[in-house]
Amino acid sequence: MNLSRNNRLEQVPSSINHCQRLEELYLYGNDLKIVPRELGNLLKLRILNLSRNQLTEIPTSFGELSGLTELYLMDNDLRCLPGELARLSSLRCLNISLNPRLPVPPRTIERNGPRAVAEFVAHAH
């Protein structure tokens, strides 16, 4: 489902929680400040793009998205990441660039993959 650049969407539509078979969700380029924790119930989700919004945090419920392979969070105002993201064993891509308040992981951590990056950032604060 693509809701990107959707007239500066400020809230994720609550009806999205009923889309239990949803595999891809694109919400980049909106005015989202909060992501509802219920998105963590979309267990079939493989790709989630929340880039270019105004997010300051990510719900811990995202740690339940066990099938998630790609998570794009670039260009927000994130201050931290929940440690639960490190549990995402299928995660192959985690883009957290252009979040000036997040600590930048050293290359040695980056080489260990997205789960290691998530764990580093979660525990850096």
C-alpha cells in the first residue's frame, strides 16, 4: 500500500490495522509525527518505509514484525530506536540516515548488519 506524499498525511489511517495481509507499506514524505503501535500487529509486513516524516520515536511493538526485511526511517527526527528492533531476525536493510539526533554506529558495527546497528543505537543513549 502506497500512501507516500499523500497530501502531507498527519496520521496513519486507523483502517490500516485491518489490513492483516499487508506486505508492503510506504508512508514516506508525509507529516507523520507519531506511528501507532498497532502497526506492530501487521505480522505479514516485509517492507515499511517511514522516511521523510517528522517522527521522534518508533513503537516497541515493531519488534513483533518478525517478517520485516526492510525498514526505512531516514530523514526524520528520531532520538532513539527501541531495542526490540534487534530481535528482527529477517531484517536485511535498516536505513536510519539523516536523523541528526541518532548516534552514528561505527563501521565495525555496520558490517555486522542491521540488527547490530539497531542494538547499538538503542543502547547508545
